[in-house]
Amino acid sequence: MAPAKEVIPIVVHPFGPLFSERSRVLILGSFPSVKSREQQFFYGHPQNRFWPVVAALFDRETPRSIPEKRELILSCRLALWDSIASCEVTGSSDASIRDVRPNDLRVILDHAPIALICCNGRKSHEIYEKYIHPATRREALCLPSTSPANAQWSLAKLVAAWEIVRTAVESDSHSF
């Protein structure tokens, strides 16, 4: 008799996007980690380098609390969300993601002057290209993942690679 196939439940993204009518760059993760789902906020795993990278880009202190993180994103005219609205996922592993339903980015793109869309890592970009790009017809840049699983990228290398985020925010700041 064959062993029973493990059933992995569908997990629904538990919180909405973070943006304002001034946001210029949209940063998309793939799907929230277990820690992020517990905290109901983006990049909740303490080893993820997302918050130190963004803080370094804009010469700010690394935020600790969710209100500080929210303030950093909005004051730097960024927007955050994820490519995936729901999926099967085991723990926090992008490699385990199956049965994807993408997020509808119109909620952001119709209300903010987004000049650049960046994906935090390959999985987010893969999902964007497959499901979201056909609807938006807007290109997205794939940036190296800030995940602790991407250990070959040092913080300094990540900051250098992510510099385009700051450049895009500042390139049109005179018009707002």
C-alpha cells in the first residue's frame, strides 16, 4: 500500500499592503514567513536583512518596532506587499510554494505613483512574471533576496545591489 500523500493546507496572506499616495517604489516579497504571519507585518524574521538594507539605503537607523518599520517605509516613499495572495507552503520555504493565487496590485498601482517595481528575490519575481506582469504590463526588477537563506550575499553587497531603490525614489522627488 502506498503511503498517504501529505495534505498541505492553503495559506491566505494575512495582512494588506503598506503604501501611501506618495509611494514611488513597490517592493514585492513572495509570501510572508511564519514569523511575519505571526506578527502580521512584513519581514518579521529577525535574521532577514530587509530592514537593515532599507535603513542603510536611506541613511536611517534600523527600525525595531512595527510602527518604526511602517514609518520608515512610508517616509522613504516605498510600498510593500507580496506577489502571492494565497498558496500551499511548508513553513517559510519559498521552494515549497505550490498552488499560487497572485495578489492584485491594482490596489496600489491605481493609487500611488509607482515608478519602479522590485521583487525581493527570485521566487517573488518568478510569480510576478508568470501571473502579475500579464495583467499590469509593467516590468519588475529582480533584486537579490534579503532572506537569511541567501547567505552568499553580505549586507554590504545587498545594499549596493538595492541602491536602485533609493535612486528611483529620489529621481522624481521634485514633482511631489
